[in-house]
Amino acid sequence: MSSHGTPIPMTARKAGPLSGTADVPGDKSISHRSLILGAMAVGETRVTGLLEGQDVLDTAKAMRAFGAEVDKQGDTWVIHGVGTGGFAEPDNVIDCGNSGTGVRLIMGAMATTPITATFTGDASLNKRPMARVTDPLALFGARAYGRSGGRLPMTIVGAEAAVPVRYEVPVPSAQVKSAVLLAGLAAPGETVVIEREATRDHSERMLAGFGAQISTEVTNEARIITLTGQPELRPQTIVVPRDPSSAAFPVCAALIVEGSDVLVPNIGLNPTRAGLFTTLREMGADLTYENMREEGGEPVADLRARFSPDLKGIEVPPDRAASMIDEYPVLSVVAAFAEGKTHMPGVKELRVKESDRIDAMATGLRACGVEVDEGEDWWTVHGRGHGAVAGGATVESHLDHRIAMSFMVLGFAANAPVTVDDGGPIATSFPIFEPLMAGLGAEITRGQG
Ligand code: S3P
């Protein structure tokens, strides 16, 4: 089922080569943070290039419910923030739809203000673990009342007199790190977050941009992030870079569809996000970075991906997992078209995403004629090589945009069409996926094959 409507089956089939330019939408992580930090600043933040996917629109709606003004004027999103600690108590339940990032960051942002808010989501989000966020928020003095197992719907009662926190994040999660940092904004004194594995650092970069005092000490064992509470955040003008996690889909499609040559311009290559591209190059992908430059303090390049008939399976280093955590589903599709095994260890976080992504991909890949082995923390795809992936199946997307798009990519190169039972969730992160892929020459239709 799609989150708010009837399922939309989608079918992908083999067509001619993919060619042209793929202008993918804005970065989802940076879009959520632009709205939330804009709402916590004093004055007018202006954002262009915001991802207008459902996840981000749900966060915009939530920020209005907490008292910020959020409007779109032409191409620019304009946010009038209420200041750190200035959130009003929402009149109604906050529905974050499909978005783990939305709900976890917003819980953090309100947890050190003495207000109460109740959060819910769709069937996927209401299954996901929230204790990873509410445990550290309790240390600030907030209380959480949710369903058993720490699930949504859940009410957070913000701390009356927040205290700062020193917290070591027990799982590699930028959402948890960010929730703690956002909570630290309205607490007095220094909040310290320690992470053993580097996860995406957009919150740290953007908090510094908004004028917070924040520093990161990098040692051999950890990154120690220190934030001074109760800053007055200064409103910003933000140009959201394009999303490397969305770029992954046209890039991977071009690598496996015969004769393809696709340019994906202006992609952020922040090292905490670019692990997929390194991995693809190690597999022998013809993937080049053109026009390398810096924009807004981040490395940016135009990616050029060409059909790569001689892809090889590899061992993906586990310490790379955090930098490509959202890309394993589409990597597993490329791995199916490679020669030999691709082994992906250190990825148990995949089991608590919008779906259990190892299970969802393994089941669908097997239905498409690809052998997959899996354990709790790892999986291995047995590549069949170019031209030898059968397809010809209907697979379930489990309310997960990245599962739906990954199987569409598989269908562009498999020997028989591939249908996903519901492509509706694609709109959460990549609302223009269908026309963009069709514009490159892919064949994608609504309905059963
Ligand atoms: C995100 C962090 C990651 C990622 C998600 C976006 C973020 O989740 O999977 O799509 O914007 O902070 P985790 O924090 O659960 O690893």
C-alpha cells in the first residue's frame, strides 16, 4: 500500500540505451535540516532547491504546527523561525508519514522545550524503533510514551528544565546524532555526542552555518562533537545540493543498460555520503567525476556513468557502510549484473529502514532469478553477469521508495519485465523518478506488466 492512497503498480522493461542528462532533486537530508533549523532560527531563512518529496513536505507541515511560518514564494521556500526553545505546542497529532529522519529530528528539536507533542506515521514508520532517540532525549529530561517496543504513535513531553548531555551513540545513525544535537540547542551548557563510526555530517555543518558554536574532535576511535546550547541561530540562505542517494538510480541504471551514457550534474560528494560511487568504481564501473568543484563548503561534481559490461563482484568494506547506507538496495541490483559474488557485511541497520531492506531485496532478487545469501548483519549477491538476469517477477516494495526504485532499475536491464506492487512510495524522495527515467529512454509504465 502507498502511504496515503491506493497502491500504484509500476512495471519496468528493457528498452534502448539510456542517454542524456539526469537532473535529480535536492538532497533529502539537507532539505529536512533546512526546514527544522530555519524554524529554530530567529528571522527569515530562504531555501532553494528544496526536495519537494512527501517526506520533506511532511516536515514543513510539522514546522508550521510548532509555530514557524513556512511558505513557498516562486522557487524559494521561506521560513520564519521562532528561535531556539520557541516552539509552540501543536494543536494536533504530528503525522510524519514515511519519514524516519523527519520524526526523529523533530522529536529531538522539541524535546528540550516544555511542550507536549504526539507523533505518528504510516504503517512503515510506525514499525520502526524510536527508543534509539527517546533514550538519549530522556537524559535531557524529556519523557516519551509510545507503543510497546518504543514504536509510534508516541507522545513526547519536553523537559521543563533541560540539562545538557554527554552521549555515545550506540548505533551508527546520523538521525540519532542529529536528534541529540538539536535537543542540545535548547539546553544550557555543552552537549557532547560521541560516534564511533562517522555518519553523515550535515547537521554539524549546517549548525555551524546557522551560527551555533559546534566543533568536532576526530581521534582514532571516535568523533567527539561538542555543541554549546542556547545560541541565537542566525537565519540563512541555503541552496540545497542535489541528492547523491537519488543520483544512485540513474547512475546504476546507466551502468547495466547496454549502450548507455548518462550525465548526472551537480551531485554532492561529501565523503560521508559518497561510498556507493567508490564501490561502483572498484567493481569496474565506467563512472567518472567531471568538473570537480567546491560549493557551499562541499565537494560537488557532475557524474558520468556509461554502460559497463565487465562489472566484477567485490567485498564491500564494512567501515564504508555508513557512507552508503541508503544505497545497498540499488548496489545489490548492480551486483546481480556483475560476475562473481558481492559480499556486504556490517549492515544490520538495513533491517530497520523503511523496510527490512535485506529481506525485501533478497526476496525480490530471488524472484528475478538471482541467488542471495543473508545473515542478520550481512548479505551476499551471486552475480549472474550482464545479460543473464531473468526478471519476469512481481515484487513487493514494502512501503519503501528505495526498494521500489531499485527493482525498476533491475527491470530496465533484465530479460523480462519487472513489476513492483506499489511505486507510490517513490514520491517520498524522488517524485520525478518516472519522467526523469523515461526522459533518458527507460521504459516504465503504471500497472502490471
Ligand atoms: C539520514 C540518516 C540515515 C539514512 C536516512 C537519512 C539523515 O538514517 O538512512 O535516509 O538524514 O540523517 P540513520 O540515521 O537511521 O542511519
